[in-house]
Amino acid sequence: MSFIQHHSGKMPHWHKPHIGEHRWPVSFVVGVVIILQYLLPAPMSLKLQPEICVIEASLMVIMFAIKPGRINQHHKLSWWLGIALAAVMTVSNIASAIDLVDGIIHSTVKSPTNLLAFGGSIWLTNIVVFTLWYWEFDRGGPGARAEALIPYPDFLFPQMSSSEYAPENWKPGFFDYMYTSYTNASAFSPTDVLPLSRWAKFLMMIQSATSLVIVGLVIARAVNILH
């Protein structure tokens, strides 16, 4: 196996096996988003939204049942289920965003409260969806990171650039990827975490564009309604 090496010939301080992170924080965050999607009133949700939420919840439960504790090994089935969950949530959220844009263009959304609730739900889901993509893909996913199977990172966190910024056993967790997703959706560009691989740059570009469209249109329409 090849490793990223410093000039001293040693592998970087962050590239080493660790005990892995817990599954439950991921399941909790995804569960909250699924509940928010399910509770949206009918005029502000997709026709198949309840069925989609059931599919998302089922995938999440299966993943938790397969690996309820720490994710300390790369499990292919669990990893593919995570990709499937992210894909279903992505398609659902894109469809909701298109429905929102259509409602704004044709002025079918009259209430600023409904507009902000619908737009806020899509924006929040956008953050969680891309958090899942980043978390599942960076260096092969949480299990592969725990085993240190892939040497080259897709995201460069500040703690990885110098051991002075974090303890020796530091490793990125789900919250770190959620923070990265949140800042990218808020600032419409990377902040302190840099994308290195092409897929990471592509996903961050798509997320920024989606967030910009949602926030821009929702705010513009809400201001117009209030006036």
C-alpha cells in the first residue's frame, strides 16, 4: 500500500486506523430530516412524499440494524445502502426544489410563511444530503477511514495540514462533514475545508448552486409578497 508521505518519509499523522465513529448520530440527523419532510403540508410536498419518506426511513433502519455500533470496518452492503439513501434523498430534494421554483414562477405560493417553511425544509435537506455524500465518499467512507484503507484524502481539514492544530488521534467525523456542508450552503463556496478530488469539487459546486437558487428565489419572493 502506498501512503502520503512527508519529506521525512513518514506517513501523515492523520492517516492511521482508529476505532471508528458511532452510527446513531447519523441516523438521528437523517431521521429528523425525514420527519420534517413527512410533516410538510400537502400543498408544499410532493405527491409521493410519504412513500419516499418510508423508503428513506427503511434504508436508514436497515443500515442501523446491520451496523448499530461503531463503524470500524468497511462493510460493502452498508456502504451501498448509505449511497442509496443519499441518492433517494437527493432525487426527492431536487424534485421538491423544482416544485418550489415552479411555484415561485407561477405565483402559486401565496403565503410567505409557507414559502419560508418549504424553502427552509429544502435547504436543510440539501445540507444533510450533501453531508451524507461527503461522509460516505471521503477516503472510501467511514469504515474505510477507520481502517485507513485509502491514503489520499478528498477533503483537506485544517487539522490534517499540521499536527499542531489537533491531537494525534484526531479524525473527521460526521459533524465535521455536516459543518463543511453547512458552510458551503451558506457561503456558496468552501471555507476552511478544501476539496481535493474532482468529485468533491463537483459535489460542492452543485450544492452551492442549488443553495444559491433556493435562497435567492425564496428571499426575493418572500420580500415581494410582503410588499
